[in-house]
Amino acid sequence: MARQGNSRTPLDDLADQINIEQLVPLIYVGLPVLVILVGLFTSYHIVEPEGRAVVKRFGKVVAIREPGLNFKLPFWIDQATFVPTERVLKEEFGFRAIAPAQRTTYDTTRDYSVESLMLTGDLNVIDVDWVVQYRIIDPHKYMHALYNPTETIRDIAESVMRRIVGNRLGSDVLTVSRVEIALLAQEEMHQILNEYDIGVKISTVELQGVTPPDAVKPSFNEVNMARAQQKKRINEAEKTQNEEIPRAQGEAQQLIDAAEGYKVQRVNQAKGEAARFESIYREYKEGRKVTRQRMYLEAIDQVMGSLGKLYIVEDGQMAPLPLLNLGGEQK
């Protein structure tokens, strides 16, 4: 059917300019080039240093690739899935960190108390926030042993923590048993995950915060203040005890040392006097007359030496009293 008038469209002009026969060589050349380019771009993949890549071929795992440049079958025959085996992954309970930078901020728009509120062994309710850190040690098992390994880890962590807290007193959980609870939870989670064999290893379990519920916090703070005062008084008493007892022990030891010294002095003095007496006795036995005369003279010397001046007057002579200046000397 012929067109009426000169009504032509731009497509008609383009069709006149394009020759289909000229496009056939371009198609034969361009299509193989396109296929080659797609094959080249889909025949390699780069694995980041923080993990490994699991390569699947039609759904079957054929290789675990190391970090760096790796090759695979093109055209999406092989598909590589990255698994962060070198990262320390974590699951948070009772809170969510949304900006873990120099100063971590937390999500306050949602209530996570359903995860953190727990019943203790003495039927008290406490709020426990904790973190589970783990690493993937087998990417193949991690991807295929369970449908959702992350949710499994969370369920195991929550069940273990609730059981451990439920077997302890609330006051112990709030104060002295936090480290023990974290270590026990880590050990039990490790045993359970080993039985599941999902290629995960628990690194640490840390209790971030253990507090009473908001409704009882004022009363709990008063109890803590009373305990702090009690602890302060106990510390002061122990300080006084530590000061007084060593001082008393030192004084007692000083008296003992003085008595020991006096004892040694008296014993040595007695031994010396005994030795002196024995030596005099031996001399006396060898020469009794001489020894007796010497002892007599020594005694007279000791006695007379303390009497001052002596005046000896022979019989029949005049007494020297008129000649003595008795007022010029001290008796």
C-alpha cells in the first residue's frame, strides 16, 4: 500500500540509510567478542584477606580458595561465596551497637529486654547484657551444616546463659560471679557447637552489664550503699588491726630481746665469777699461806681505801689531834 503524500517518519529515513547486509558481519564479529569478554570477566574472582571463598559448581562445593586472585569456570558455572574466616564476629544480647568507632553508640529506639531479662535461682529478675565473640574455622561446614548458623549460635548462647544464671543467686550474679558465669557459658557453648560441628569456635563470652530491672534500681542502689559502708568499716577495722598487732608484736619482741640480753649478761657474769673463784681456789690449794696473806691484803686495801686519811699512833705517844687542822678539810 503506497503512502499518501510525503508523510515520512525519522525511522523511515534511518531504515533507508541502514543496510541489513552491512550489519551481518558486525553481528558475526561482535557476538563472539562479547562472549569472550563475558567469559573473561566471569572466570576469575578476588578473595579478600579477611576470609576464604567457597566455590560451588552446580551446587556442589569443589574448592576452598585462599585470599588473592583465583580462577574458576566462566559463565557462572562456578560461583564463589566469601566467608570471613579471619574476622572475629560477635552477637549482642540485650543491646545493639550501631556505630562501633572511637565512641560506640547504641540503638535506643528498640527494647531488647526480652533477651536480657532473666530469672535467678532465688526468684529475682535481673537484666543481663552480654556479647558472644566467635570465629569461623571451617567455611564449608559453616555454610552447609545448618540452615541458619547465626540464629543457632544466638539460640544456644541465650539458652546456656539463662540456665547458668537460673542456677545462681541474684546477689552473686550482680557482684562476684560475673567472671565465673562468662567462663562457664563459653565452655558450655564450645561443647555444644562441637557436637553440632558447624565449623565455629567461640572466642570469648563477656558480660557487658548486669543490673536489676528499672523498677527496683532505687532500692538496689540503697543496698549497694549500705554494703559499701559495711565494706568501708571492715577495711578501717582491718587497717587498725594491721597497725596495732605488728606494733604490739614489735614491743613484745623488744622485751623478749632485752630479757634475752639480760639473761646472757647475767649468765656470762656468773660464769666469769665462777671461773675467777675456781682460779683463786686452785691458787689457794697450791699455796694456802701466800694466797691467804694476799687475799687479806687485798681485802684490807679495799676497805682502807674508802676510809680516807689514817693516822697511826704508837702506844705511849701524844695524840695528833691538837696538830691537825680539822676545819680545813672535809671529813
